[in-house]
Amino acid sequence: MPKQYTYRGHNLQQLQAMSMDEFILILPSRQRRSLQRGLTQEQRILLENIRKTKQTQQEGQKTVVKTHARDAIILPEMIGITILVHNGKQFTPVEISPEMIGHYLGEFAITNKTVKHGSPGIGASRSSMYVPLK
């Protein structure tokens, strides 16, 4: 039998049946504080768009929502949706799974690229002065 997902002692069905106030109480302190202070306008719009697309979603169809709200906390109602999170340059697709509950959206859309060092450019150092330009 496959292992059933639980978050702090609650399975996925229980999490999705909870009200927002009940769910906030089982979150870690940073996320709990953030949600108790209230949602920003950007986060509120994101939640409205998610709820709207879930209602209009047809069976077997993937829903996609774009957002700049990297500080939004992933809630149980977001599971199964692909959210395009802006990383400063482009929108990175993030497929929401149950293991992501309680994390921030920005954690899954990395903002910096890995450094890939190539050949030195002009004026990089004294030794590169003698590297032929081609």
C-alpha cells in the first residue's frame, strides 16, 4: 500500500476540508504570522484567480495561473494547479504538489542562474591581454 501524504498529522482530504482559520493554526510560525496579518492585494488576486479557474476547469484539463506574488504561501486548495511564477525575467512553471504545502511560491522559481565560466573577456586580467581574439 502506498504511503499516504500527511501534513502535521492531517491527510490531504482533511486539509482541503479545513477552513482558512483552522489551517493557519497548524502552519509554522513564520507562515502563520504572515497569513494572520492578512493577504496583500497581489495574493488576494492570485487566490481569486485560482478559485475561478478551478470552477471553470474541465475534467482532465490543466489549469495555469500567472503571478508575481512570490511571497504567497501554498495552500491546500492550490494543489494540482500549475502556477507561472515570475522570477524577475520570465515566468517559471511550478506544478503544485501536496509536499509543497506551507512553503512560499518563490522557493520554487529560482531568481539567479548558475555561473558558467567561459573564456576571459577583453580587459579581464593581464594574462588575457595575450589571448588572440580570433
